[in-house]
Amino acid sequence: MAVWDDLVGQERVSEQLGAAARDADALVTAATAHTPPPEASKMTHAWLFTGPPGAGRNQAARAFAAALQCVSPDRALGGVPGCGFCDGCHTALIGTHADVSTVAAVGSQILVDDMRDTVRKSFTSPANGRWQVILVEDAERLNEKSANAVLKAVEEPAPRTVWLLCAPSIEDVLPTIRSRCRQLNLSTPSVDAVADMLVRREGVEPVAAMAAARATQGHVDRARRLATDPAARARRSAVLKLPLRVEDVGGCLKAAQELVDAASDDAKQLAEETDGKETEELKAAMGASQGGRMPRGTAGVMKDLEDKQKRRRTRTQRDSLDLALTDLTGFYRDVLALQLGSRVAISNADAEDALERLARAGSPESTLRRIEAIAACREALDRNVAPLLAVEAMTMALRAG
């Protein structure tokens, strides 16, 4: 299985990245043999991957990183790097390759402290003699200081360093940074392409695969989770019942509280899975005694980790809420389609009774106001408004809409 197989519905992008990876391999080969590099190369030192949520921009960047580290014998015979099986590909894909560094937003921003060590590493030679790859998954979350740090590194990179930046659109990245990057725009894959992937790669039954792909409108990760995780299906089912529960003030407030509590539970579950292991690994690295006593001078390091974990929990809660709001938007989009007699395929066929009930009870104008209320809630969460206040305001607007 080649690394490009994970890029659903992105044949054009896969072809461009494969060609660049082949030229990148030629550059390494020339440098190792002390021969002149190829005159024309599709490889460059900085790339910007853009596309809507679910298009797979992070997956594309990760696949490219793996191809750059590919050590398969087929690569030496002129094949496209990125076999998916060799040690270089495997470790890059699972995030353990020594020369692939990944930066993702822990909280609402990528702070300069989170970037400092990575920027410093970008100026060093790769440990295995191929490429030093820096993958920034949430480039739109770079704040002013961290963006400036990245800019300096991208302006004057080390000879074998490659920056891979991912963001929803080019407008989300500083003009000075994006002007130094080769841009690749990914599109939302078709529902059929996502369903086919779920059948082939995940072993999902065709009917269930199509339902998950249609419900998530081509969002690859969400479709995979919905098709394979019963808990995800249960959470979505609860969200889709919310429009029928906001008939009075009490129902609005209760629905809002339950939505926020569910997001908090998701964040808590993730924290239980990651924080304990992360803390123990840091303690071991800092030389904690068998009883857990930390050496002097390490309290600041532990405090930094606690702050990072707290920011991550906050972001996880907001991301979980945003996912629920995305499902709600899709629900009301279906209501609007029914009201307008549109031939657009209904995404939430499993909630058809509720959709038809709300379509009969309201007008297209009221449905549009409800969709706007959900968008306003998402914007409020982006401005760090307290989640419960933002969601309560939304559920009240859904009732009044």
C-alpha cells in the first residue's frame, strides 16, 4: 500500500507530490554522489497545503513527508517514492521518524514557545541523511510571534529542510509566508469516493459506508469515525435530536447543558488517554526517583506540561462542540432542502421523520435564521466565549427562529 492511497479523491495532488518526491530523491542521490543536481526540479523547500475540513490536507502532508523519507529499493530503480512499507515510510506515517517533526495547536494558538525547538531543529542536518521535514498541521493558528519565527526559518532554510504547512485557505497564512511556499489546494472528495474508501480500507458494509459518507458530506476522518465507532454514532444521534427538544426555555437550557457536558466528557476521555502517559514519560526523562520524587529545578518543566495539557483539554472540548454544530448545520440544511423542494440528496436520511416534521412546521426563512444562529455560536466559541453561554444563546435562537 503506497502512502498516496490514503489521499481520497486527490489524484491530481498525489501526482504532483509523487513527482516532487521523485525529484527530491534525485537531489539527495546527487548530493550523496557529489554530482551536479538536476537542472529542473519539482521539489522546493516549503509547501502550503490548503483545503476545506475533511479534504485531507494533513494526510497529504504526512504522506509527502513519508515519501521524502522512503528508503525502498524500488525508489532507487526510478519508482515513485512512498512505498508505505519501508522503515522510512512507516515511522514517518506513525509520527516516530527522527527527521519528521510535527507541530499542532495545543490550545487556540500555536505559541512561539511551542515552535522554538522545532525552528531550531529545522536548521540542523537530517539524522539519516535524507530530509529534515517540519510539518505544521494548524498553520492558521500561528500567532504573530510564532508566525514570525516560522517566516525566518522559511526565508533561509537549511539545504535539506522542508516545511509543510497546512491551513484551510491561503488567506489563513501570512502573505509573507505563503509567498515563499508552493501551494497545493485539496478539494472535498466526493461522497462516492469516501464510501469506496470505507469499504476497501475499513471493511465497512457498502450501505453503512454510503450512509456515513453522505452524513459527513465527504469529510474523510469524520466518515471513518462514524462508520467504525459506535460511540461516535451515538453522539451524532443525540445531536440530531436536539432540534426537537428546544420547544421551551427549559428544553433549550437543558439541551445546551447536555451538549457542553458531552464535549467535556470527550475532552476528559482524551486527557485520561494521553496526559498520564505524557507525564510519566517526562518524569522518567527528567530523572524522577522510584517513588516519583522529581529532581530540583524541574518544577517549571512540569508546570509547563500541565499548562499545555490544560490548553489541549480546552481545545478538545471546543473541537467536539464544533463537530456537533457541524452536524446541526447539516440537519437544518436538509430541512431547508425539503422546504425548497430541492433535489439535493438528504445527508441525514436516518433522521428523515424529524426533518419532515420541522420542514412542515417552519419556513425557509426561519430555517436560514437557525443556520445563522449556529454559525454565530461557532464564531463566539472562536472568540473564547464561555461554551455554555454560547450554546445557550444558540439553543434559544433555535427555538425562536
